[in-house]
Amino acid sequence: MGAVRKVASYLGLGGAEQYDDETYAEDEYEDDWMPAAERAAKRWQPNTDPARIVMVRPQKYDDALTIGRHFREGHTVVMDVASMSTAEATRMVDFAAGLAYGCEGRIERIADKVFLITPATVEVSTA
């Protein structure tokens, strides 16, 4: 008795004989399956282009899209929020921290109101 028929009979569903086990073969999907961590690592793989560092001086919170786009492309982003109001700058830093955390990157304060957002593949050392 196939897996589908066993489940159907266990649940008391009639007509389990109509299912074809070949349609629901487990081996069919095993090759495509991978853990979420591996899928995320694959998605955030750096591209083969030389490393880029992008300097962004956002004027308003709407500029967060630009920061996110550069970071998701695998670029290191230097974000200077000195020209923003304190409330918007705080909001922008919160966004950048969430972006870095969600993509397994890092965010560091490198100067007053200047932050470095790096992908997981970039190592920052202080010398």
C-alpha cells in the first residue's frame, strides 16, 4: 500500500484506491529540496564582479530603497545619515540593521552618523 493510500485509509477517506502512487512519488521532489539556510545562502551569493563599495547620503527615508537595492546586489554600503533629521536617521539605521540582519550581513558605526553595511561575504578588520 502506498503512502497516499495509507494516509487516506488512516483518515477514513473513502476511495483511496483512485490515487496513483506514481503521481505522488517522493523521489520526484527530493532533488529540488534544500534547507532554507542553503537557499538563502545561494540567493545572497556575491556576483563575480569586483567588489564595490557604494556611498549613500540619504536625504529622506524613501532613499532606503536605494540602500536595499545596492546591498542585495552584494555591494558594501557606506551610509551617511548626517543630513537627515534625528527621527528619520534613527528610522533609516533601524531599516539598515534589519536589512543586514535579514541578509546575514553586518552593520557597524564607523563615524558619527556614518554606518558601514556589509554582506556576509565581506570581512571587516580593524588595523
